Amino acid sequence: MRGRDAPLLAQFPGQLEPAVDWLAGGLERLPVPVVQSVYRRAGWADAITARQLPRVRSDRLAEWVVRQYPRRRYPVVFIGSSNGGLTHLAAALGAPWLPQTLLLAVRHGGLDPDDPEADMRAMVPAGRALAQANPDLALHHMHDPVQDRLMIARMTYFRVSWPTTTVGDRHVFQFGRLAASPNTSSVKADCGSRGSCASRARTGTSGSRPRPTASARRRNGASRSR
């Protein structure tokens, strides 16, 4: 986009790959608990503190994104969520790709990845402060104990986005990812102004279907009899 080569990318296969393989091989020989501890600490070090969240401003985030591209006129601009194929297309067209969603990693003192309610309640004040300071942002508090298990033991994932149309709550808690795993339930919670998070389970855990209520069984029996 700036008209300059990226020699590091070209040199990676030939010159850097042996060094990376040696480093990765050395890490793999370490005990598993040590590797997991290094991974958790690396993620924690890259995150911000909950006290810093009220100082986050959506206009500064947007300015940072736009500043990655040279200041000039463009024939077209791409705006949306991450998409590998379309980013290559945008680069080929010389067009900026402006992400609609950004990730904020927030530190906490340490929580059990298998206790999503504890994570949800512990981070409600921080999430509310971020949402109140940025009324144009929607906040998704992500908790995925399958794919992000090591990371969420020491930090929380806040995904903020600029919705084109805001309908309903701007601060929600999402357990797992869409189609992330058949063995985890997807739960969203409304973290409203009163601080209570009313969770709504969407599927049963361990891949099992939720048991129907008595009224549902009566309705199903009535429909079958007809």
C-alpha cells in the first residue's frame, strides 16, 4: 500500500525458517506445564488493565486503523469483519481494509476457564465503563474455554465494533463461538445497567439436546395426536 517491498516476508522461507524451527523445537521439548505457563504469561503481558479501559476512545481506535494506510484518495474502501480472501483482493486493488471489529485483551487476577459466570460478573464493571465512555461501540465479552483456554485464565477478550445499526443491548456476554465446538453450550447474557447478567442458554452441554419442559412435551404430544 505504501509502494515499498517487504523483504522480511521474502526472506522468511530461506533465512528465518531454520531459526524458527530450532526455537519451536526447543519449546516443544519443555514440560507441558512450563509451555502453558509461558503462553499464559505472554498473553497477559500483551493485555491492558481494567483501569485503562475507561480511557479507551473509539475515535482514537478508528484513527489508529486509518493511520495504517497512506493519506491519499482511494477508488474504493473495504469495511467489515476479518476475511482473508477479501483482504488480498483489497491489497491487489490498492484499497484500504478497515475492520469493523477490534480486539481488546483485558487483564484479570486469574479465573477458572470453566467458570464463565465468574468471568462474566468480574468483568461487568469494566465492560460497562467501556460502553458508557464509547456510546457508538458495541461490546461482546467473549469466553471460549475450548479455543482460548490458556489465555482466558489470566485475561478477558473484549471485542468492540462499530455497528451500522444498533438494535438491543450494546454489552453482551458470549460463551463460546458460533459453531466452535459441539461440546460447548452457547450462552449470551444481558449485562444491563443494573449490573445483573441474565444468561440464556441456547444449547445443552456435551452435545446433548436440552430436555423439553412438561408444557413442551404436552404440545408435542398434542401435535402428534392430531
